[in-house]
Amino acid sequence: MRPSFKVRPCRDLDEFGRAVFAIGQYFGMEPTEERLERFSKNLPIERMHAASENGTIVGGAGAFPFELTVPGAVVPTAGVTVVGTFPTHRRRGVLRAMMRAQLDDVHERGEPLALLWASEDTIYGRFGYGMASVTGDVTIPKQHTSYARPFEREGTLRIVEPDEALTLFPRVWDKVRRRIPGTLARTRNWWELRVLFEAPGSSEGGGPKRYVVLEKDGVPEAYAIYRHKPKWDEGVSNSELQVVEAVGLDGRPTAEIWRYLLDIDWAERITASLLPADHPLWWLLATPRHMRLRIGDGLWVRLVDVGAALSARRYAADGAIVFDVTDDFCSWNAGRWRLADGRAKRTTAAAQLACDVTALGSAYLGGFTFSELVRGGRVEELRRGAAARADAMFAYDRAPWCPEIF
């Protein structure tokens, strides 16, 4: 029996709100007009798809219009978000229909990539998304915050208010994000209404966000956003310093901003989430094993247009490789593609690697190698040495990193 619902872009703020509430209800969201208007300044109303049955919205799926840093380039990308189905309509094909409409829309817009944070790791593979990075959460006890080598402070640290942070922080971010795959260009609205914004009740039991900038000769080189989470046990402080985001230029500025965070008083532990696998704390700390690192999946990437996506990034080595790509959900990608001289084109040549489109998503940002994917059963090596050659081409010197869940 065919589904009785329809999927189309939202037409106004009311439809937008009901579509967002499809996922928001599970997280205690109150869909007020003020909140929805604020959200729609970053997620255009027409980029929110709604599934409806007999005129009643029963699901929603949105896509932020992003500019994503990939190895050697910046690429227009759909940032998939707020995907959900009402509990009355689960297991009826609503999600599949929304993913169909959304990916068709992304393809028509000419965005070669889509990416997301997966709420569950079993959902999005069937729609062509591949796990493309890992991310780490750390809890650093105060007694294990010493650096491995002597460290003398340089530069000037200042606590600033959100309006000054809105001017200074983007100057650091825009320098850093151009070097790291997985990072996103941020508009003024994104800074003002997401990164620096403090919604009522969003502190998760902690205090308000604090903002600090590191400057050298008046030029910002690093910043941090953090909050204090006070706690006392039998008259003794058991408080936490929660690092929301800490970003700095490579080398000294990053070491400086983390030295500041680790030295803040009245914190028995310092916690941070969504750190990249190659974070400098591994080398800065004298006892890095005490970070209590927990690794999980990070960004998931979908090549919406295989040819355009593979041609958009840069490659670390010369060479050519022929992929035989399977893509059951976006059939326009299926077939053999030859990647050579930085361009991917259709070919009739014999394939050297065979894979599902999810594997290309996993390797695209340089977070995983084709050799790893061969060993994991996600790629078939049809010609000996092909995986190693692809590894050399797709290699990048930085692990993918996105410091926020969107």
C-alpha cells in the first residue's frame, strides 16, 4: 500500500515550526514564535521539508546551506538537521520519503555534498551517508593538567562580552577553519544566534557562557567559550569547567588558550567535547592518558554528486584510480568513475576499487583510508595496490573536525 503522505518544502513560519517540532518534541522543545524566527535566520524556511498526511504535518527534515572546508578547497554543502517523525507515524516510510525529497532538492541546487551528525548510527547509511570522522570527549582531572614541557605565558588574555566576541572571534575562526576539513564558514547570524547565543535553560545545570580572547600585539589569535558548573560535596568543591569551544591558531596560541582553561580556579575537572582525533592536548599534557578520552563517530558525509564532489577537493599525490560505485538511493551516481589530475569523470575502463557511495563519504575528508575500508569490508580491491594508491591521493595532514553539532 502506497503511503498517504506528501513531502514538500515549508511555505511559512507556521509550517516550519510544525515540521521542526517533529524532532523537537523528543527533546522538550517549546516551539515559540521567537525561537522559530531565530532558527529560520540560519535555516531558510524553504530548506525545511515537511511530510504531511491529510494536511497534517507528521515529519520534517532541514538542510542548512553551508560552505564546508574539504582538503584544499571550500565546497557548497547541505548540512542536514532537525530530521524527525511524529511517534504516530513511525515505521511508515516517512523518513525515507523526506530523505528522497531532500537529496533530490540538494542535487537540483548543485550542492555536491551533504553532511550530518547522526542521532543513531544505524539510520543514515541506507541513504548513502558514510562515517567520515571521529570525535573525542575528554575529562581532565585538575591534578593532571601540567604540560609536558615548561611553559611561559605570552600574549594578553581578556574576558569579553558577546558583542565584542562577535567582532573578535570570527577573525580567529576564519583563519583556522580554512585549514581543517569538516569546519564550516559561519555567517554573522550563525555567530550571533547560535555560537554566542545563550537560550534560557540551555546551560545544563551550569552557569552562563563566558568568553575569553587571546591577543598578541592587539591581534586575536585564539578564543574560548566555557561555563562553570559548580558543585559541592560535603563542603568540598567538586566543580566542573565545561569547555564549549576553544579555537586557536596552530602552535603557541592553541597552547596558550588551553593553559588558561586548565588553570581556572574552582574546577576539579575540565571537560570538553567534539575534539578532533589529532588534538594538540595529546602532546601538550604531561599525562595525556588521564584525559579519559572517549571516541565516537563525528561527521557523516554523503556525496550527492560523485563527479562534482571528487573534482572539488585537492589531492596529495598524482595518480589515477577507477571506482565502481554503487548508489541505490541516488542512481545518478552509480557506475564507474575515473579520478585523475584532480578530476572525476565517467569511464568504461576496468574498475580498480568497488564500493558503495558510503565508503567514498568516509574517505572524502581524509579521516579514513581506503585500506582501512578494505580491511573493514566496505571496499573491494579489484587490482592489487589500488587501495594504497587511493590512500596516497586522498591523504591530508589534518584530521576532520567540526566543533559543534548543528
